[in-house]
Amino acid sequence: MPDNPALPTHIEQVIETIAELHREHHRRATPSQRVVAQLTGLVGRPRFVGAVTVVFGLWVGLNGLIKLAGYAPPDPPPYSYIQAVTGIAGVYITLLILITQRRENELSEARDKLTLELAISNEQKSAKIISLLEEMRRDLPGLPNRDDPEAEQLSQPADPQAVMEALRATTEDLDAALAGGEAPEPAGIQPTT
């Protein structure tokens, strides 16, 4: 079995499109966004938790040793200085995570849009195949010619603009319901004819 099996051209094109989507997302990052991503990556590692634990342990231990030596510790229990530092650090870490998440949501939305475009394209291809099969069934003399309303309906390709409008309307209704504190009602999406 070969290490790199040959992929069909259309699959390679999809993979390249997704890769280009990621490259473009990273190219558009501003220097500050890159710094925030690096800091978030640093804070998100188990090593960071270990380092913070060591610092806390050293801080408590150092204060205890200074007190045992008979001097006034710089931050006696309940360690108000370390509480202030951790509170401020917590706010910054939260902001770093929110900024990074917002940026990653942009990439996720672009991927969702690409997925929708591919789904619509596949739906149009399926409709064409069904249409061709129905035409072939009508043209072959050995096959009975009958009405198939479901095949007729499935052979009609979806209108991408109608899909986008239905999606937009559903999203707006959902957003309005959530903003008003209501439980959103299931959307009744009308089939295209």
C-alpha cells in the first residue's frame, strides 16, 4: 500500500482551499494578535500551572522562613500581595483567552461558510444526478414510466441565495429571542420550490 495514495483532484482542491483559508487567517493577524496568541499558548500549557505552583510555594515558604528568623515577613498570611498579583494576572489571562477565542471564532466562521458552500455544491450535484437518472428512466423503453413526486422534488437544486436568506432569518430570530431572554422557538424553514 503506498504511503501517499493519490487523491482525486476535487478532494485535493478542497484540501488546498482549507489550507489557504488557514494561511490567509494567519497572514491577516496583526503583530499584537500574534503576541496575544503566543502568550495564550504559553499560559495554556501544563508547565505554566507548575511554574505558578512553584512560585506560590516559594512565596509562602520564603515568608515563613523570614518569620521563623524573627523578622517581619513582607507578605504575612493571608498573603495580600500575592492575592493582588494573582487577581490582576487572572484578569489579564482572561482577556488573553477572550481575545484569542474571538480570533479563532473568525476562522471557525470562515470554515463554516466554506462547509456550507460545499454542502450546497454537493446538493446541486446530487440534484443533477437525480435529474439525469429520471431522464434516463423516461428514455429507456424497458423501464416503466411513472410519476415520482419525491424524485421530481429532489431533482430541483437548492437556490443558494434562498438558503442564505433562510439561514440569515433563522439566525436573526434566534439572536432576537436570546437577547430578549426567551426560549427560542424552532424555526419553520420553508422548502424552496
